[in-house]
Amino acid sequence: MAATPPPPGSPAWWAARPAPSRSAPAEPRRGRPSLDTAHIVGTALRLVDEHGTQAFSLRMLAEALNSGTATLYRHFDGKDEILAYVVDRVLGEVDLDALADTTDWREALTVTARRFHATLSRHPHTLPLLMAYVPVGPHGLDRRERVLGALLAHGLPAGLAARAFTAVTHYVIGFTAQQRGPATTPDHAAELAAFYGGLDPDAYPSLLRAARSLTSVAVDEEFEFGLTLLVQGLAPLVPADAGCSPPTGTRPGCATATGSS
């Protein structure tokens, strides 16, 4: 019995498949000419942004490319494979160049979260795809390597760096999915505020005291507040000399050589 192939986007699938840009060119066949795979994936991302993953189809993609579905099958086995590359394409848009200028692990995590959040906010329809598998395509691996490299360079132990990276990225994905994902409901802040205002103050005194803050905080402000809590919460777990330059500490909170045991 033949083994079941791994599902597109899974680690096993990525391990067995090179990135499309490095794939060997398809052998000439009769019919319409071949297409550049990067162009196919870019067009697919545009269509997912416009219509969502449920409406996206190979026929829709072929029409947008002025081609045929047979041409698409020269590069991909189906819709799911294209969507796996779409997710990796989105991760490739996360600009992490500012990591090189960060001065400590807190700043590195904050930069990562903000850039990741900004990218996902531009492509909210890809969030369900991103949550389906660990993103380990070429771009996903590159971004993971760069963030972990920055955290290690700033003194975090490998285990803590991994857990900090995971916690922050999960926060970003979850927050963005809730606030901007395809299943997000319209803003009902005013309606909710009115509902809270009509509650029995004897039954819900605490809720009424907090009602204004529950309904009036902007989404971006809420994101920053949660990110600050997360990063500050990691601080007690970080070694006191993390990010300090030998032989003496040069950053706030670093112990000097003479003060260390």
C-alpha cells in the first residue's frame, strides 16, 4: 500500500519539496506556455486577499493569469499546495531589518511582534492557513532564524529564546485573528457600551466600573498593551546579565564586572 503523502504546508511536505523558485523548469509541453511560479503565488495571494480562501480556486487563479488550470498543474499538485506557498510568501513580507539595530531582547521581541502584526493585518484571510501548520517554508525558516539569532545575541538562553519567540508569535496570530480575521464581526463598541450601561449595578458593579475601558480602547492600543504585558512578564525569567557586553555591563540593568561574583 502506497504511503499517504504529507499534507501541503506540513513540515514533512516542506522537507520533501524545494521552494518553487528553485524548482527545475518544467519540460516543454504542448499547449499554453509555462508561468513563473513566483508570479503564480503572488497572484494567488492577491486573490486570497480579495476573496478569501474558501472562494479561491484554481479556475479563478487561471483566469487571473490568463492561462489554464493545466498550466498550474505543471508546478503544483493542487490548490492546497499553492496556498501553502501563499502563507510562506506572506511571511516573506515581514520586514525584520530593524532587528540588526536593536539593543536588547525586549526591543527585538517588540520589533518582531509589530512587524509581524502589520503584515498579518494586510493579509487577514491567510490567518486560518497560518494557524493550520507550523510555518516552516523558506521564508518562515528565515524569519525564525533571524529572530532567534537576535534573541541569542542579546543574551537569552536558547530555551528561553525559543519560548519567548513562540509566545510572542502566538500572541500576534491570535490577536490579529480575533480582531482582523475573516470571521471577525463588525465593531459593536457603541452597542456593547449601551448594553453594559443598562445592567443592574447591584449584580454587576465591577463590570460597570470597567465598562468604558472595555468598549473604548482602540485596537492598536490594545495590541500594544498586551505586547507590553507579555514582554515585561518574560523579564523575571531572563538572566540578569543578558545582553551585557563583557567585561563590564554597558546597558541598563547590567551588573558591572566589579559587582559580580
